[in-house]
Amino acid sequence: MPEEYQNIYKIARRAAGFTQEAAAERLGVSVESVRAYETGQRIPSNEIVDRMVICYNAIPLAYQHLKETNVLLSKFLPRLEPRSTLAAAVQIYLHMSRFVEKHSIERLLEIAQDNVIDEDERPEYDQIMADLREIVRSSLELDVYIGQPPRDVN
């Protein structure tokens, strides 16, 4: 795991106010397992991370875990920044407004109508896709950091 995310599990547990012992009990794992997850000696399974997300009420942990432990996903999932509800909503609005102002959807349809993206169209297509990725990233920030209600621990 990259160093900056080495302790994502520890950060989430501490933010929830649990000791390793209390977390282990609630997660149904040993204290040694919690310690191993938090020191990077072991990567918890998706099932354990799902329990952590619920127990710690830490939805961003699921996203971080998937991004940092799955090579394929790490290539495609954007890096998210925690934002306030207002900041995330403003980001979405600004990205979408610019997309509409540039008539990007119409251009995308014109480019795609022949099912071929030729070399002359490629730069514009790439820019449209970059703009769409920014809209998706902003939407994910809102969803991951703000929009998900806590779930009950079973």
C-alpha cells in the first residue's frame, strides 16, 4: 500500500473513538488482526472492511481501501478530497455548467456518430472525457463523504 494510506484503518478506528480491543470485538476479529491491518502487515478482506465502514461509520474507508488495494481500480478511480456539502455541490454545478456552455454533449454525439474517433477528433474527445471525469469525481466526493447514511452493524 502507498505510504500515505498505510494507516487508513487506524485513522478510521481512531476517528470513531474505538480502541483496538473494542474494534476487534465489534468486527469479530482478533486484536492481533486489527493491529496487523493497522501496521500494514496484512490487508483486510473486503468483508472486514465493510464491517469497519459500518462500525466506524466511515464510508470513505471503503473507497480508500478499494483504490489502494486493487491495482486495476487504482488506475481508474479518481483521487477524492473531503469537501463540505456546499463545496461539493458547487464543484458539480461549475463542472456541469462549463460542460453545457461548451456544448460538449453535442460535440461528443457528433464525434461518436460514425463510431470512430479519428485523429482530428481525438484531442477534443479527450478533453470532453476529462471534463466528464471531473463531473464524476465531484459527484463521488459528494456521495462518499456526505451522501451516504450510516448503516446498522449486524
